[in-house]
Amino acid sequence: MLDHILLGCSDLDLGIAFVEKHTGVRAAFGGVHPGRGTRNALLSLGEKHYLEIIAPDPQQTGAPDHYGLQKLTEPRLVTWAVHTDDIVSTAHRAVAAGFAIDGPNDGSRARPDGVLLRWKSFSLKNMEGSPLPFFIEWDRATVHPSADAPSGCTLLRFAVQTTHRIGLLESFRRLGVEVRVEHAQREQLFAQVSGPKSSLMQITS
């Protein structure tokens, strides 16, 4: 169900260099998010999965810093997205389960080659710092970013780690989300990515 994971950093070039150093693959610039104050670079993690490196866009001064990217001293996982083929039904399920949501909202981003990507998404309200995901449905005319982003890397493992495993499992059950939930000393997202380099890239939130 995982669509993509977002690796936040305070500077996009530094984030790209960090990932290339640990995997041997250089992520490609994806574009900017107008009004969101961010820009990104992408790297495929296999079919229907990709890594989004997200950082502040210097050209969008005064935009809200939703993920606290400007304060990051090192790349960190900031959130993750679940893929759905029916965003409206998924949103209705979340509301029926007692979650307040923002959306679904239309989203778009122009690639450097001018191709426009479109999607619909919604997030859970009042969940800042939570390991719960947001939800995305890609427009049928849009090629999924994993299909044309630089390849060579594989997502070996993705997990939500927490001190309250039973409660978090219940939240995921209510949302209809299947994900590995592990007990840990603190609540965080954990991803393990392999690339052409022999070492593995392990990243957390």
C-alpha cells in the first residue's frame, strides 16, 4: 500500500548528495510545489514505490514550513504516503473511523520537461509528528513517478516503530492500512534501502 516515503532536508542539493553517497544512485530533480514552499527530487524504489527528497524552495519565501524542514540538521523521514485507487471512499472510511481529515484536495506539479503530474490527496488533521500516513490517488493520465525516476534502488524494509504497538495497529486497522509495526524505544519511521553500493541506507524520522 506504500506509495512513497518523504526524506526531508533543509537543502535539496545536500539531500540528493546524501542519498547518492549511501546508495550510488543520484535522484533527479522533480519540480516545485507552488504555494507549499517546497521542491523535490525523486528516486525509484521499485514498481509503484519511490523516495521523494523534499526541501524548502528558496524561491518561495514566506511559505509555511509544514514539515519543519528548515530546522533539520540532517536528512530525516518526515512522512509517508499510502496509495489508493479511490480517494473518496478512502476518505469516507477515515471519517467514519473517527479521524478528522483535510481534503481530498487536487494537487499537481510540473516536471522539468513540462509534463504536468496530477493527483488527489488527503491528510489526517491534528496528527503532526504522528507516524500515520497521508493518502494519494494518482490521476489515470499521470505516469507514476516510480516508472521514470532514476532506478537501481530497492526498498528492502519499511516499518513504523513505536512504544505503543497495539494502539497504533488499531489506528491502522481503522484506516484500512497494512504496514509493518514494530516495538521500539521511540516512535519513528524506519526505511532500509539497497542500491548499487554494497552498504545499505537506513533512514529514520
